[in-house]
Amino acid sequence: MTQQATVPTEEPRVADAAAVKAPSVLGALLSRPLALTAAIVLVLIVLVVVCAPLLAPFGPNDAIPKNAFQGPQPGHPLGFDTAGRDVLARLLYGGQNTLGGAVIALLVALVIGVPTGLLAGYYGGWFDSASGWVTNFVMSLPAMIVLLASRAVLGPTVWVLMIVLGFLVAPSFYRLVRGAVAAVRNELYVDAARVSGLPDWRIIGRHILTVVRAPVIIQIALVAGIAIGLQAGLEFIGIGSGNTPTWGAMLNEAFNNFNRAPLLLVWPGVALGLTSAALVLLASGIRDALDDRSGEMRRVTRRERATLAAGRASERSAIAGDGRGALLSIRGLKVAYRKPTGPDVEVVHGVDLDVAPGQIVGLVGESGSGKSQTAFSALGILPEGGYVAGGSILIQGEEVIDVEPSTAAARRRALGYVPQEPMSNLDPSFTIGSQLSEPLRVRSRRGPRLTKAQAKARVLELLAAVEIADPERVYASYPHEISGGMAQRVLIAGALSTDPDLIIADEPTTALDVTVQAEVLGILRRLRDERGVGVLIVTHNLGVIADLCDRVAVMNDGRIVERGETETLLLSPTEDYTRRLVAAVPDADVVREPWQPRAATKEIA
């Protein structure tokens, strides 16, 4: 048995360039030019409208009849309307009424829609049924007809019409919130909050509201735009509040006198367009900023990437050593994840690992030990926020870290991947044959791209190679029409489709029964014997390790604590952690009987 030469006594520090705090919501918003521009425009519009008495030299209804239709003059930069009223004053005071009406409609919709959606989604039951019926009824009503009828009954006051509009659009908030809450009300963290004794109102306020805030912000922008548009539409067709200035009323007046003063149509149109566009862009930017804070990791700047790359290059030059002729050679691998706040977290600390041609190597450890992160680093599929913070990964002697993405992708084509949970990795919308044929027709490591007929023949050959009795039937089947064990064989066939030299299998037998596990392991063993394929199998199952692997590396807390020949390591472990793993195996034969490779696959079948 060969142990790792050095085990760090202190956890390495992630490169300073990446260990920075994620930006705040304001910082994330300021980093988006469109959102920042929209915010500035919207703030300016609101400030100008609010300060109308200070900016407008005249009242909105003060008229000088002799100046009707006159253009800009000193003190009247936008000229006069059809009644000799100052256009600038009408525009500013009209903004107060138009935006104020939209705010009223929005507040009514929020007050009605959000709380009822939270209660219906969280509690369900009769309240959910009753509120759903009312929501469907309200949404079936034609909004414009209801507003016209409300005007006839309640009068032409714009504020009253906006209250009615708030009732009409409240169901959109209700359905949005109710759907989001219903999707998370049975999550484990909500159950844990209930068990801990938190009252329902605190669970809703602390755990549930965070789920709905981003979509609600987008809905606010949409409802505000709808309210402004409907109000302007009503005013445009002449259903207004008499002499009350609004942007819609200004549009109506300008349209009726377009031939004499076409410029009058520009100012309210620009105000409406700018306000609506700014609302949508700002809400989208805030949504993205909130998503960043709730889990999306910040992007690394080009300078930070260069700093990290330089640091990894110097580390590689220092750690280069034995084993560099292997199919896969990992030296000093460090994997870290960016956090929304605080320093980055390193989860893999200086791992060394080699897989030679025709060799099956097991990487074993408890859940969370870092074994899957090590495999994902080699495959280049680390989850969002993860990155290689240090070390080297060679595939057939070629580096894949800090090289061009196209170069790294080309080198990784020597790898095949068998993921965990086969059914989750097959698209239910397509047949098995189409999913396996597509990669063959798009690219091939050896030789030209295949035609449709050639790809089908190749897939049928691969399905037969993984011991599927009826390849034609499986080729034409959808994922739901085959068993879990069959689906795992399909994924092995998919991993073989590009003729890889090394297969990385991540927990390939977890969801399978014992008999099917033995068959899958037999397939991997036969591929090693017949094709000389190297295999790295990631698992927590020591039985799989004993049955299949030539060598094994034991991983704990992001480090390899012991490695060696399988028989030697399982029968005579030297590290306390390895001994605890072996002792936890309920089957004593795994550790007490001399290790012997199982019989060939034909005997298993």
C-alpha cells in the first residue's frame, strides 16, 4: 500500500483574488448598465413629477386663449396646447395623476393578491378552493368593459377607476404567489422550521416570502405598466375626469388636433414610453440582483481569472511528479466554491490521483467527502459557483486546466461519463436511439461523422455490447419504457459511444438492486479486460470496491487519507478513518475473506 506523501495540516487558503465578498443587491444592480439607466430615468421622472409646482411656472389649467397652438416661447419651453395652456405644466401635473393612479392600482392588487396567495399556497384546504374560484371568476371578466361600467356607476374620477383596476389585476399576484408557495410548502427546511416551534406567520415571513419576492417584483413592473396603459387608453378614448390633466387626456387632445399641432402628440407619448420601459428594465435588473444574493455566484473578473491561472501554473510546476503517463493524472487538486458573502469555501484540498490504462480505480468515502467534486473537476462539469482553485489535471498527458475551452473540451473527449440516477439523465421526450445517435452524428473522436444509418448501427452494436438482449426494441423505446437497470446500461453504452479511453462512473449502482448491480459491474470489468479501458469509479460502497477495483483511494474531508491495492487496503487498513469505514460494512466477507475477482460476466448472467 502506498500512502499519500504529504497531507496538509492546515487547510490551504483560496487565492485572494477569488476570496472576496459577493456584491450587495445595490452593487449587483449598479453593475448592470440597462438596469442602472432605467433606475436613473425612472427616478428623474418621479422627481420631476413630484416637483411639478416648483418646475412649472403656471397651473395645469391656467389658459391664455390667444396663445392656443403656439410653439415654444420664453417661459414656455414646450409651447401651448389647444386651449392656450402651458404644455410643460400639463405634462408635469398629468404625470402626478397618471403615476399616482398606477400606484393606487398596484397597492390594491398587492394588498389583495399577495396575502391571499400566501395563505392559499401555505394552508390549502377550503380557503385555497374558494379563493381559486373567485380568482378564476375575476380573471374571466373583460377589464375594459368592467372599467367602462364602473365609470358609469361610480363616476369618471380616475382614482376610483384605478381602485377597480387593482381588484381586476389582483388575481395575477394571487396565482403567482400561490403557485410559488405551494411548490415549497412541503420542503424539508419548512418542515424543520415547523418542528423547531416557529409560528406559521414567521415561517411565511422568513422562509416563504424569499421564494416569491423576485417574481413579484417582475409582476409589479408588469402591473404598473398595465395600469398606466389602461388609464391612458381610457383617457385617450375620452373617458376621463374632465379637466384633470393626465398623459392619456393629453394624447386624446393632441390626436384630435394632429393636423394643426402634431408636436403635441410627442410629449405625452415619450413620457408614457420612457416610464413603461424603465419599469420593466429596472424590475428585471432587481430580479437578477436578488437571484445573485439568494444563491447565484458572482462572476470572476478577467483579472481575477488571470491571477488564479498564474497561481495554478506555479503550483503545477512545483507538484509535477510521478504518474504523468497515466490516462488521468491529478496532482494537488483544489476545488472551491464562491459564496454570496464571505470568503470562498475550499472543498477539495490537494488531491493526487492516477488511473492507468486497463486499470479500475475506486474513489471511496462518505457523502460530502469531495469524491464527486474530484470527478466533476476532471470532467469539467463542476456545479455553478465551483472552480479549480489549484493543481493540475492531465488527460493522456495533456493539461485541461487553464487552457482554451475548446482545447479542454477536445481533450476531455477521451473521457466517458456514467452518471448517477440513470432515469434523471435521460430525456423523456426522445427515444433511447435518438439520444445515443445524436452525439455520434455531431462529433466523433475517431474518423468522420456518421450518417443516420451508420449511427443507428453503431448504437445497436453498443447496446449489444452492454448485454442488452433486444437492442432494436430498446433503441425504439422511451426512457419510461425500460427498467432502471436497463437505463444504467444505456448510459454505459452512451459513455462508450465516442470510444473513450477512460470511463468515470459516479455511483453507477446506487439505485439498482443487488442482481442488477452485479451485472453492471460485470460489464465495466469486461470493458476493462476486452478494450483496455481505464475506469474511475466513485462510490461509498466498499462492496463495489472489493468486487471491481484494482486500486482504491479513500477520501475524507476533501483529502485522500489512504491509497493502495484493494486487497491490501481492505484487509489491512492503516488509517483510523479507513478502519472505521471497513468496520461499518455489515458483510464480514468483504473484509475477512481473501479478495478474489468475480467470475466473468457470462457466469453472472
